Amino acid sequence: MPYKFDMKRWSLAAASVALLAFTACQVEDGADAQPAPEPTQAAASAASSSATSESTTSQATASSTPPAPAAASSDAAPSAPAASQSEASAPDAPLLPELIPPEKPLEVPEGVPEELAVVWEVWSLLAAEHVDRATFDPEVFTEASIRGMLVALNDPHTNYVRSEVFNIENQDMRGQFEGIGAHVSMNADGRLVVVAPIADSPAEKAGIRPGDIILEVDGENILGASLIEAVSKIRGPRGSTVSLLVQHVGEVEKVIIEVERGVIPLQSVILRSEPGQRVAHIRMTNFYNDTADKLAATVREALASGSQGIVLDVRDNPGGLLSSVVDVTSLFLEDGLILYEVDGEGRRKDWEVRRGDDVLENVPLVILANQFSASASEILVGALQDHDRATVVGKTTFGKGSVNILRQLDNGAGLFLTFARWYTPDGRLIDRNGLEPDIEVTHGDSQQEDVRQLERAIEILEAELQRRASLRTAA
């Protein structure tokens, strides 16, 4: 009899679970919660027949009489109406709907990859059977599907670009644009981070700082927007005002900053030191088409005025054109590899030093870099570091070492995608790792940090100039 006793306990437990599920469904649906009734004999029998079907079948083969239904609780109402077999097996609470197999295999359109056939199947079923199918907007579904695929990449630099903002990427590198004047990037959490405001720009004057996170533009949350879409919302005609909800780096409170847009000149090379100083401090803000030529001219002017060493400052430099950084790096190297890239199929492409007239490979050089030195800046840092051409002072760089291209789509939109990744000549992966400086200089106050990094760079150059002077004297 212990076997029948266990079956009885199992049946009662199953009945209790069924009644608890019914009560939970009532609460979920907003019904007033009522005390759960004691299981009736019919309910217990129904739960028993469902929960123990396999055991009942095996028991029936050993005995000619069917198992007795589980006894009802002694507190159950004695006048409970008897239920038929069909009624007892149909609980009041809705369970899973009936499974409907496809009438015929789905015919996937030609050109749809096999791994995406189920996506097409889901869309076909929604369009054919969903209760709200008459209100479907195909464009919304298309964009949502694309964004879903891109989220799975976990790559903040691959983005879908709507048609109305597709041409925004082509406005850079033309010498000027209208906006607030801040270089931005998208971090791994999908938040828009200010890499650096452009010097003397409306953004800098309004109090935008490197590392700030822009959360809203004119009251609209931009979390989840692509980089180019977020930029398109911030940019606008000169004289207009944009309201930004900003979280300053290291602070908890968020502030609203009103910025009047203006015409932003794209100046990439700035001489920060006075002419004739022994060490010239040259700031590079970006890498444009003419940056190498402007840098070469600035260095030559500094040397002609009496400077003997160069501090090349790429702190807060967000990058720019690959061809530009190759030209800039070639100014300071005689020959060799500057970087190489590896694409999704493992193919490697090398970028070698370009020979030209403006070769400055003998000028004593120190590079200043920080956590907002990104992309092309990191290529320059990595190449000169690996070739032992310059000492790098500051902090670990940003870690944006991906090769991105912008592809136009048939619907007028675009896909900004990561095509390959960059490596330094010695094979160091830049992307998401960044590059460590030779000498790290940090401080709790950002302004003091900038000053101390520059002072340390000048100290290194002064020591190198003295060493070279000693060698000339000894010779």
C-alpha cells in the first residue's frame, strides 16, 4: 500500500498547485484576492489524472482495476457537484494555448540566409495573424530589427544611421561646421561621452568638459541613439540654442547647460609656447587632411626661432583621418611600420612610413597623451612608442582602435560599421585596451594634472638636450 499512499500525496499536492495557480492568475488579472478554497474531490481527481498520468498507465498494466481517485479534504463541501471527465480536465485558469504546427513549410525568399529564415518566419506570422497587423509600420519594424542585431554585437562603434542624418558624417573634415564644438564618442554603455570640447568653442565657454556624459538633448533622452544620430540632434544652425542635460565626470548631480551654437573652425595644430623657447609645446586637436602640413610648418618655425625639442600634445585629441595620422607619424620616422589592421577574415594590411621632404626624425620628442586621446592619436602614440622615437607621458589612452566605414543602404539610410581593428607595429591591440604611457603622471585636480604632465615632459626633454650637448662636447 505505500505505493498508493505516495500517489495520493502526489495527487493532493498537484491539486493544491492547480488551485494556487488559479489564485495567482486572479491576482495578476486585477481580481480581488480571495482565500484559496480547499480542493474538492473533482479538483483533486483532475489534478491527479493530469499529474500522474504516466504512473497510472504503468499501474494499470499491473492491476485490472483502475486506481481509486484521491480522497477529498475532510473540510470540503460534501455537496460539491460531480464533474464529468472532460469538465474535470479543463481547469478554470487559462493554460498554454493550443500548439498549431505549420500547415506547410515556410517558403523563404531567395537571398535570405538560412540563419535568418526564422526571422522572416516571425515577420510573416505577425503580418498575417497579429490582431494589430493593420497598424503595422514596416519602417519601424525594419529599424527595430536592425538595432536588435547591432545590440547583439556589443560594439558601440557600429550604428544604424537614419536617412535624415546620413550626410552628417560627411560634414566633418571640411574646414568648419555649425554646432557647439565638442568631440564626442559613444561608450560601451551606449552613453554619449565628451572626449574634448574644441578650444574656444561654444561648448568650452558654456562649461562642457572632457569626460562629461550628455544624457538628454532638448529634453529628449538619447540613451540608445547611435553616435551620429546624437550628434545630429546637438548640431544646428549658428545662433540657435540647445539644452543639454550633462553629468560632469566624477559628479553625481546632473546639470542643464544651455549652449548657443556657432560656426566651429577645425584648427588642428596650435603652438602653445612662446617663440624661441628651448622646448616648444605644440597642441594637436585632431587629424584633418592638412594636419601633417601644418604640423611640419609649425615645427620648422619653432626650430628656426630657437627651439631644440618638441612636446607634441595629443591629450583630448579624439582622432580623425587615418591617412592624416600616417602622414603625421611619417614626419618623425625614417622608415618602418606605422600600424597594421586586421579585418573580419583575418586579412592583414600594413601601413608603412611615407617618405617626404618634411622629415623630422632627429628632433627630440615627447608625447603627451591621456584617457581622452583616441583613435588616430593612439596610432601616433603606439608607433612612436614601439619605434623608441618618443617618450609618452600622461595616462592610458582611450582605446578606440577600430576601423569604421560608412555604407549607404537602399532606403537612404546608412550603416556605420567596424570593418577591422588596428594594431601597433609590435602587435598591441589598441581597441578597448588603450596604450599605457612610459611615464604616468596623475593628479586629483584635472588642471593640476595637465600642468604636471607638461612639466614632466619638459624635464625629460631638458635632460635629453643636455645629454646630446655632452656627447657633442666629448666628441
